Amino acid sequence: MDFRLSSEQQALADSVASFCARDYGFEHRRLSLANEGGFSPDNWKLFAELGWLGAGLGEDAGGYGGGAVENAIILEAFGRALVVEPFLACAVLALQTLAALPKCDVRDQLIADIVSGEKLAVLAHNEFEARGDVELVGMTAFQDNGQWRLNGTKQLVLGAPAADWLIVSARAGPDVGLFLVAPSTAGVELVPYRTLDNMRAADIHFAEAPVHAVLALPGAALPAIRLGYAHAMTAMCAEAVGAMDAAILLARDYLKTRQQFGTPLAGFQALQHRMADMLVEAEMSRSIVFQGLASLTDSEPERQKAIAAMKIVVSSAAMFVGRNAVQLHGGIGMTEEHPVGHYYKRLFVIAGLFGGEAFHLSRLASIGTGFW
């Protein structure tokens, strides 16, 4: 695998890094969080204008010719800056799921609307009982005089409070379909909330809610959802690498300036060893994200194995680096005003999102024995 970025990818990396350094400091983030949807609509419009929303999608699918590497580049930089816009939920999870579906007019128009920034759509797939299991779908879909309707509840739908469209998975008979629903539709109730890391999500209750359009009939939906989640987990792990890098640098700078017994804390060998361990964990995560990216074009069993291994390593490293970064700061690391605690919160959420370390260990052990 060639680890060097192409000239286009390097230009993208420079563009995202420049934006984060210039326009997304810690105070900018606070202002974005204060908006009604929990992020800045102006930033989202800028992401669309710069082509970032479609950077990870091939031209044949309605994007700008990129792929998973482009999404990883963007989200690694976003992880360093703690960007709160729902890029992962909309431009990766929802968009990659849509791109994996068979072509149809509704699907193509929705992709175009997301890439242009005109509409924000999210995948409503996760349920309480699933706990990371993509296959588990309890919501039901049925036809009433030719009109599809949905019953059930989706949990922790990222980005849902600001979404224009919900892409909802539901079981129609023995298999799963994907349905397009507007959040304002009768029979749809959103319960929005902030997650630990200050992102916005919602639980969504459907009571015979009418469907706007059918995106995938039973049989085509689950393969697309699996691939969408594989892309999302890889991009999210790249975000974790960026957040770990930033947390390590914060801890390093603090140890250089904070003194004890007339000596900077950076001079204490025990703390140097701690910093070295954090760096090793971050670099191991970076390496296994490369493996995850390479696996996205592999056959299903090999991809499952690589994605599960990646999530195990990154979840463990995220907890280790985040926890130690806060501890090395002492009491100030626990305050809301210091950024290091916010990095820990984001890393904590990433470690558990889409299935935690224990789930993916079990999944990795089960591959080849009928799991999935």
C-alpha cells in the first residue's frame, strides 16, 4: 500500500488544516455549539462550497472522485480541532450507505442535495438492543393501501436534530429495507439531546409514520448499511487519531511549562515514559487505520475482520490517551474551560460508538462461524 498522498489529497489536507487553524479555535467551537442545531450552518455551507461533503464519493455516484482516504483526511483534521458539524453522520455514514444502493431517481437526487449542502440527511439505523450489531433491526415496515408505514424506535441517531431527511431501516418480513422519511411527518417524534462530547443526537419514535419514498426494498439494504458503517468506523477512527495527536501535544506543552520543585514536569522520567506510551498508542492506531482503509475494497469476511481489529485497537488507545492526557494536566484538565477534557470526552464517545471494544472482540472471534 502506498502511504503517500496524491497532489489532490495533499491539497485537501492543507485546505482542511488551514480552515481548522484559522477558523476553528476552541472559542469558535463554543460559538458553533451555541447555535440551535449544535453546529454552524455557515460552516456547513462552506464545507459544501469547498467540496468536502462530496470529497469521499466517486464521480459515478455523484461525488468529486475521491473515496475513503479523502474522508479520513478530513476527519483526522476535524479530530484535532474537535469540529462539531455532523460530517461523520451525513457526509460519511449516510452518503456512503446511499452510494452503495442501486441507482434510482430518489437516491440520486438525495445524494446531489447532500453534496451541495442543500439538505442534511442522516441514517436512522441504530436501536437500543443492537449495541453495535448492524444486523439487528427491530423496527417494522408494513403497507397500508399501498402506503409504506413504519413502527418502532431508533436510538442515538447522530445529527438527527438538524436533519432534513431520515434514512430509516426497517424490517419488512424477513429482510430489511431502507425508507426516506421527513422528521416533520405525522407519526414521527424526535427526542433530541446532547451527547457527552457535546454533539447532537436524537431518539426517534415512529408510530405508523408514512414513508416519503422507498430507497431500497428488502434484500438490497443490509449490504449497503454494512458498507456504510465500515466507511463510518474507518473515518471515525481517523478522527480519533487526530484527537489523540492534539491531546498528546496539549499534555506535552503543559508538562514543559508546569513546574514542581523548581523543575518542569517534563523533566520527570516517569512522566516522560507516560508520554512515550501515549505516543505509541496513537501511532499504533494510525497504522491500523491504514489497514482499515485498505480493507474497504476487500471481500466481506476480510473487511469485517480488518474493521473489527481496527475498532478494538483504536477504542483501547483512545481511552488510554484521553485518560492520561487529563491526568497529566491535573485538576485543570477536569475543567470545562480547558480543551483537554473535551478531547477526552470525544475519545470516550468514539471508543463506544458503533460498538465498543468488547463487542468487536466478540465479533472478531466469531467471523467465519456464521456471524454476519
